[in-house]
Amino acid sequence: MRISPELRRKLISVAVVSTALLTAAPASVAVAQEPAPRPAAVPAAQTEAAPGVQAERLIVGYKSGASEAKSNKAAAADAASKAEKTGEEIDFQRRLGTGAALVELGSDPTRADVADVVAQYQADPQVAYVVPDRLNKPTAVTPNDTEYGKQWDLFESTAGMNVPAAWDTTTGSGVTVAVIDTGYVAHSDLAANIVGGYDFISDTAVSVDGNGRDSNPADPGDWYNDNECGQGIPASTSSWHGTHVAGTIAAATNNGKGVAGIAYGAKISPVRVLGKCGGYDSDIIDAITWASGGSVSGVPANTNVAKVINMSLGGGGACSSATQSAINGAVNRGTSVVVAAGNENTNASSSSPANCNNVITVAATNRAGSRASYSNYGTVVDISAPGGETRTSTANGILSTLNSGSKTPSSENYAYYQGTSMATPHVAGLAALMKSANSALTPAQIESAIKANARALLGTCSGGCGAGLADAAKTVQAVKGGTSTGTTFSSTTAVAIPDNGAAIESPISVTGRSGNAPSALQVGVDITHTYRGDLVIDLVAPDGSAYRLKSAASDSADNVNTTYTVNASSEVANGTWKLRVQDTAAQDTGTLNGWKLTF
């Protein structure tokens, strides 16, 4: 469907602000500018979005037993019924892969019109949710040149992800990673690892390739002119974002040219959802469903089902029920979903899909091992990975495959980008390595092992960077030939930590084990504290031997929520283990919320 410039501007008004990069870069490096945050489409009391802006399209989720969840005819009839009751124009467009219906409202609905339609759907006992069809956008941007020696993010000891040592065990063979992004522009350093994907962009104003959905995920370019994607938004050249992400995951390696991919034995299935000005939730939901092996009406069955999905995209607002449903479906089918935390230097809890459940949310670190200045943070972050930071040097970004075309495809090249978009494929590549090393791993086990085997950031992180910096070699070794999680013993009894006082202890009784504890005993700790630098934490074995987990330091950040690894192979496994915590300085108190041991 072609749309007028006026209607396009209205569609843009419901756009979800992207997690695209807002940090400064050297004068020679172009950095895409993004719109200021905009509220979502429908009042919060009636959907799951912020109030204040009109919506042109809604996603209506029906309860599993409803006929509308299984029949296009029934969903269309329901839309017609709602239109008659409200006096508003409501047109059924299609059913999504989750069974939800996409409906389009009239050409110029007011806030009151939208509220009436939403209220009608919510009053229907067969409706589980109704949410706006938001526009999502890619994250990141910043260009330059080539070679493995420049990929500090893979091998440098300070802030690299320790990837080369994992290649002795696995290169990711047998695993397909779906890159749900802008599609793929041909590149000889990536072509050997590309398998069939799909173009899920249904709106031709967004797809700019002359058609709607089809089996060709080629990226025609996502450039736009001044104000085309919203008032005050300056023009941008094409990003070739999906190709850069794909190169980090699986660029061809040991081929005498270009860059190395983290899981270079894996395959990439490009799934196109982002075009001019971004991409809609409805298309992304169907892409998640299809990529993970689910069925989407009108789309051929996927012959390259992915066990890992990379989504370096996002926008503001809560994780909608529609998106969460698609993610849950993918995870239930055995596919890990890895997403970007976002690039607004704010709490990732306000960014979707970073704040969805059942995803691995990734923050970005710089070359010094600190949280990148633009990266989102917070308790929803699961792990950190190199995302680069180019303020002082372009070479401190992440180098990967790209194209030189400013609008349409031209010659292939390589470029440095920065962003949580670049950090996310590092973790997606690691997940592919893990799945290749041990095909029995579940998405939950993959997430758990990545966090359990992370190492502490050598730099600083304010606000929360998850379990630390992902370590590829350590994680792959931990899951090789077995499961990533063993038997877990835990304590959920909260214990107050007195200010500058005596140490407290929390016990866990371990039974039913044989022999000694493992050489990589996992100790998960959850402490709320207003100045964690005051804390000293020890693991105490059944015979009284103490293993220092954390010393006091000048660290003013809040809380300790991480997993430590202890070589406890000299200790008998069975018996009473204790976590000992002491506050060593005045003015701050805290609580040990709980802790666990995984053998």
C-alpha cells in the first residue's frame, strides 16, 4: 500500500524512539541523530503505552479459545462489529503469527476516537490485550576501515570478550542466527554464511523496495531526508545496520581478508523488519515467530529455523503483551532471544524489548572496560559486551562488514560503529558457540551460563551492567559436553546487614552430592546496599575454610547482584555452606536478600 506524505507523517507520530546513538564522534565520522523521546500512542489506562499521542494501528490479542485468534474471517467480523458500535473506521489488516489481529483506524483519529476503540475491545471478554502498533528503529552508527588486528573487542585482555580461546572448542557450526534488522546487503566477507531469510516489512512506505512482504531480505537502504521521519529530525544516509551486526556474529574467518566473526561457523538468516524511519511491532512480532520456527499466515514455513535471535533495535515504553507473547513463543520453541539495552544513557527498564521477560539484555562497554557513556543500564540488564566508544578515537569502535553507499548499495567496505547494537551480536555470537558446543542447552541454561561465567568489568559501571563482561572461552568451556547448570541450592531468607558492624552469615545445607565440590562452583549473590564498596563477602565451606568473593573498595554504586566462581575442589560438597557479609564503614546499611550455590 502506498501512502501520502501527510499520512506518513501521522504514522511517524506513533514512532517509538529508537535506541540509536546520540554520542559525539570525530568530525570525519557520521553519527545518525535521532528524535527526542515521544510518548506512545494510546492512554496507559487503556493499553500498555504512555498517554498523549494518536495511533493509526492497533494490535488486538485474543484469548486462546476465541475464534478470532484462529480465523481471519472472525477477526475481521469482530473489527466490523467494533466499528459499528463506536462509529469509527476500523479495518482488519491481518492476523499475526501469535494469533493477534492488526487493525487500522481511520485516516485521522483523535485521541478520543482511539480511546473509544480501545475501550470497546477491552470490554470484550475474548480480548486479552490491545496495544498500539509502534514503530521501532535500529541503534548505533560511525564508519572507517579493516582487519582482525583492529578487533580489540574479540581478544584484548582489558575489555575484549576472550573469543579466540573459544575457537579451540567450537566455531558455531550447525547453528543458525536470525538477525532481525534492516536486512542484508551483499558482502563477500559474509556471503558464505548467509542462508535464506525473509522481508517482513508490510508497509511500502517503510520497505522502500517497491513491494510488501517477500522472501528477499535484501537491504535497499534506509536513508531519509530532513523532517521525513519526524519534525526536526535531520537527514541520514543509509546505515546498512543489519549487515554490520551480521558481520560481528559470523563474518567469514581464516579467508585472508577483512574481519573475523565470533561464531564464524554459524549461519546468518537475515530477517528484514527495519526500513525507512524504523519498523512496526507487528512486523517484528511475526519475524520473531517465523525465525524461531513458528507459523505466520501467508508466509512460507521457515527452512532455516534459528536457535538464536539477535535484535539490535528498540524503542521506549513498556514491553507490550503482543511482543512478550512472540518472545515467549520463540523461547518455548528453544530459541534464545538477545536484545540491545538501548543507547540513551538511562535505565533500560524504559526501553523495549530490553525490558521484556525471557530475553538476554545486553549493555555496551568501551575499550577501557567501563560502561560506554551512551549505554543504558539497570536491573533489567543481564550482561555487558563490547559496544565501543568513538569519542577519543574511531578505532575504539567495533569494526565489521558494511557498504559504502550513502543511499542505495554501492561497493562493500568495513566500518567502525558504536552502540548497544554492536554489543548485542557479541552475545548472540557467544550463544551460537554455546549451542554448537552443546545442542541440548535450553535458552534459560544459555542465559544462566553466560552470566555465571562473566568476569568483572575492569572499568566502572554506574547504574548496573548485569553480571559483568561476557567471557566467551570460559562460558563455552563450562557448557561443553554437558549442561550449563547443575544442582542448585539456595536461601531466600533475608538478613539485615548492620552499618559498620559485625559480620552476618546465611547458611545453605547441601545434601545428596558425592565427593568434592567443583572447581567452578557458582555462588550467586543478591544484596541490596547503598554503597557496596563498604562490603566484604566470603564463602565459608563446611569445614570453616573461607573464600574471599569481594573485598572492600571505593565503589559508590548500589547493590551486589552477581555470580562468583570459586575453585572449591578441595572441599567436601555435602554440609552447611555459609555466605558471610560484613559492612566495614559507617553511614550505609543493606540486606542480603538471598544467595545460591550451583554445583
